[in-house]
Amino acid sequence: MRLLLVEDDIEIQSFLQDSLSEAGYEVEAAVDGKNAKRLAIASAHDVLIVDLGLPDMDGIELILRLRHLGISSPVLILSARRSVDDRVRGLEQGGDDYLTKPFALAELLARLRNLTKRNLPSSSELTRLHVLDLELDMVRRKATRGGETLNLSPQEFALLEYLCRNAGRVVTRSMILEQVWGMRILPDTNVVDVHIYRLRGKVDTDGLQPLIRTLRGVGYVLQDR
Amino acid sequence: MWSAAWRISLWATLAFALGTMLVFLFLHRFVADDVQRRSDAWLSGEVEVLGDVAERTPKDALYDRVVKEVAELATKEVPNRLRTNSGQNDSVFFLQTADDGSLRLWVGTGDGRSNLIAIRASGIVPDTPSDLHVRGFEIPFRVASIRLDDGTHIYLGLSERDELQLLRNLRLRFLLLWLSIVILGFAIVFYSTRRMLGNVQRIAEAASRIGQSDLSSRVPRTGHDDEISQLALTLNHMLDRIERSMHQLHTITDSLAHDLRSPLTAIRGKLEMSLSAPSKGEQTESIVSAVEELDHITEFLNQSLDVAEGQADALKLHRREIDLEQLLRVMIDLYEPSMSEKKIRMELHSEGAARILADPGLIHRMIANLFDNELKHLPASCMVAIRLRNEAGAVVLTFEDDGPGFASEVALHVFERRVRGPDSSGHGLGLAFVEVVVRAHGGRVTACNRKEGGAQLSVSLPLASGTRSPN
């Protein structure tokens, strides 16, 4: 996967480049719109990551110019602006995505995956999900572990489903809130942790290998090995 | 607008009508006096001539005939004479009394007795004409008299009918003219006032529309260079300034956010990378808490800026239809584990779907703040009753608990920024945020301590029009 990262802040660019490379992406970076355009024309990229506040032009303008040149790769917009611009909303409806700074790396990776997955068959059509000895029946909305039925509430099932779909990958609290509860909120109470804690009590019973792991300061991961 | 146009044109018309009426009354009076003076002059002149004739005519058998003839001739020269229906002359009479006061000569309609009775009763003074009411005649006579040397009196009476008829015609014509002028005047004043006030109304409507939503549009100009146009111009200047300051505020908050966010992003990224690097051992704990602190700062920054913008009425809303009841059920589901961990029970009392047109992001965070508020401040084993009901075009959402309530020193200020209870751990923005979001949506929020004990927070938001559906 080739990414084009357009970010003028050198500090952010360097850590993004490092962590994206570590996550298996091939990253090209530009610090302004002119260079970004040059790189985008020179070779194809699977996703463009564009910061809105570029020194020589507005990020949106860059995206529109690239679209005009026939470059249709999906774009992940990074915005340090507080209010989401109407034009960003427009792009979002067109299939692109945005992320406000500061963000968790896990969230950036999740959004990149969503953008690149766009053209692939969706895993949501699966009727069964397997992670190690955990099995989710998507039709009957039942979960079993090692053949034993887990007694989950609909909301707990939805949470476990989300973790399973992202097995082996870190998910943050705000990702869980957005994907499972459909809200972009950041409560300053521990609501998500308590949900995870309860779910863990049902999934990781005594004597079994713990599957749901907490990565402190980052989020949670459902182990797939 | 209608009532103002009505009032203005009504008063103007009333003043005009009264003024013209007064002028007419003076004119009428003047005309009436003049007519009377003329008929009095005629009467006096004629009665003198008649007296002269009566005195010079020898008192023989022909006396009566001669005087009568002359009197009849005189009565035919009546000024302002109008035709009567009967064709006979009943507007003038001539009467001569003998020296004993009995009727001697009579020219006129009827036999003259009632005239004589009336003359005796009124005691007419010679040489000055005066009014005489005669039985059988509705309209009084104007009577002039003269005393002859032989002790007889001559009376010449002229009915005031013609005079009154003249005045009545005058009045009637004036009234018709007056009415049409008043009605026309009213119509003109009403029309122009309404047009003028219509312009004011349009300006008011535009201003209120601008105040509610779009600061970039402007009040319409009338096209004339008058006071109304001046008002529009002034308002537009004001709007220009407001828009500029609003824009400045956005720029300031945006650049502040931008300037803080970029370093925060870099710091957070680096911290995360060092977390994922192996063998950090004992440092992990401090890095984790640094990341958590950083997230707190970010959220604090977001809410501060939202509250600041909201308090300046500058929050941007992207409205969509939201069912508050459904949202509450999801929220209760989200908060239930945390609440039950503190042994706090929640109850939802709802009348069914409550659809509002609102910004989902802001409303979600606002409701989450209400739940967070209960979660953070309620002691264990309390109870929260969440009520949702429709009330006169609004959705009223109430959070009632049986906890300790608001501390008395903050009770009045819970919606102000940075106000928090004495043992609160929050940053004091939660309820301020609730207030600005609710206000930005045209709603109201109140907080009080319940009589039964515990706190009550009530949020009322305008219902999306015509979407109430029973559950």
C-alpha cells in the first residue's frame, strides 16, 4: 500500500511516517501543496493523507485540484481546525474521511483501512466471525467460546463484534463509541472501560486464555494469536 | 403591523375629520346668520312699507282691500323663495290687529287665529324681528312688527322653512363631501402607512432571520432615500460589524485551536510510539498517564472553545432530525454499567418519540454531559429519573435525582463557565456546555434543587415541526 502524506509540521510528519511504515505502508511525504501535486502526478497512491493547513494552499483546494487532474484515490483529511468545514463534509459524503488533531494512531490506522477497503468485498456480509476459539453467529446474534454459549446482551454482542472485526488491531475508546454507539463523544468518565470490563467478565472466564487486552493509554485489542 | 397602520391612519383621519367639521360649523354659523340678517332686513323694510301704506290709506271701505293687495304683492317678493308642493304661498303671512288686539286683516294660509294667539303669547316687540312658533306649523316664523299711530299693529311673518331648507341642503352636501374626503383620506393614509410599515416589517423579519441563522445576508433596502431606508442601512452596518467580529472570533478560536493542536498531535504521536516500543518497563505508567492527561487537555480545549463560541452565539449548527427518545435509550445503555457499578439506578419515563432538528454532534455531547454530571456527582445508591415529554411545541427532558442536590453556593451559577461544586473533580465546563448547546438550538435549560431533595435539571428544545408520533 502506497500512501502520500501531505503535512507541513515536520514533527507530525516524521512520527506519522515512522508509525505508518511500521504498520506496513509505503509512505511518500510532502510538506506543501506544490510538492504534493508533483508526487501525486508522478506515481499512483492508494490513499492520500492531507493536512488542511498547508503553507502554500488550502488542503481542500489541493484535493479538488488533484481530483480535477483525475486522481481519484481516497483522501484522509487531517484537520487542526475545530469546526468541521462544510467543504470537508462534502468530501466526507463523497467517500473521503477526516480526522481532527490530535488523534490516536490506532484511529488513523482504522480510518486508513476503511478507505482502502472501500473497493473490496465487505466482511460485514459474513454470517460467522471466528477469532481463535471465539465464534460469532451474525444471523442469530449469538456468541460462543470453545463451543460454550456466551450470555451477552445485544449491546455487548455489538461491542464484541466490533472487537472481532478488528481482531489483532488496537481500537480506542472514541472508535468504540463511534462504531458501536454511533456517537462522536469523549466522555470524561470511564463508561467504555466498564463495558469492556463487563464483556471481559463473560468472554475471558477463569481458565481460558484472556482475549481482550487493555493497552493502557491507547485502547483495547482482541488477541488473534 | 396591521394594528399600527390602523392606529396611525385612524388617528390621522379622526384629527382631519374633526378639523374639517369645526371649519364647517363656523361656515354654517356664518351662512345661517347672514341668511337671517338678510331676511330680517327684508322683513323690516317690508313691514315699514306696509305700515306706511296702512297709515296713508284712508280708513274707508277700500282700506282693507288696498292693504291686503299691497301685502299680497309684498309676500310675492320673498327672498330665497323655494317652490312648495301645494303651490299656494304658506311661507309668508300678513296680519293686522285692531287697536283692541283683535284680528283685523289677514293674508296667508288658514284663518290666522293661531298666528294671532302665538303673537299674543310671545309678546313681540316692534321693530326687532324675532322667532314665532305657531301651532300647526312645524317650522317657526320670523316676524317683524310695527305699531301704527292709530294703535293697530302690523305683523309680517316669514317662514324660516326656506332658510332651513337652504341650510339643510348645505349640510347634506357638505356631509357627503366630508364623508368621501374622510374615507379617501383614510384610505390614502392607511395605504401609505401600511406600505411604510410593511418595509419596516420586512426589515424586522429579515433581521430576525439573520439573527437566528445566517449572518451573511442583509436587510432589504426600500429604494427610497428616506428614514426607513436609513434604518435598513444602519442595521446592515451593524450586521457588517457583527459579522466581522464573529469572523474574528472564529479566526481567533480556529487559530488558537490550530496552534495548540499541532504540538499536541506531535506529542501524542511520540508518546504513543514510545508506548509501542518494547522494553520500556517502569516508564510505561508515566507515559500512559501523560497520554491520558493530553486527551483531557484536548477535550477541555474543545469544550472551552465551544462554550466561548456558544456564549457569543457563534456556534455553527449542522442540523439533522434526531429522535431524542431513541438517543436517550442508547445513552442509558451506554451509561448503565458505569451507573450500576456505583449502584445508581436510572429510570426513563418517556411519552414516545420526540423528534428535534438539531446538530447531532453537539446534542450527543450535551446529553453525555448530563449523564456524566450525574455519574460524577451522585453518591452511591441514588436514583436518577429521566423524563421526556412533549409540551407546547417543545421537548422537555428532565434529569431528577435524589442525591444531595446543588451546593447552595453554586446553585445559581451552575451554567456559568468554570463554576463547580466544592468537591467536584470536573473542570466546570460540563453544564456550561449544556447551556450553550441548548441555547444555540433555541431551547432553555434550568437547574434547581427539588423540594423532596436532590437536583433537577431541565432542558427544553423546540420540537421539529409536525413530527410527533405516538408510541
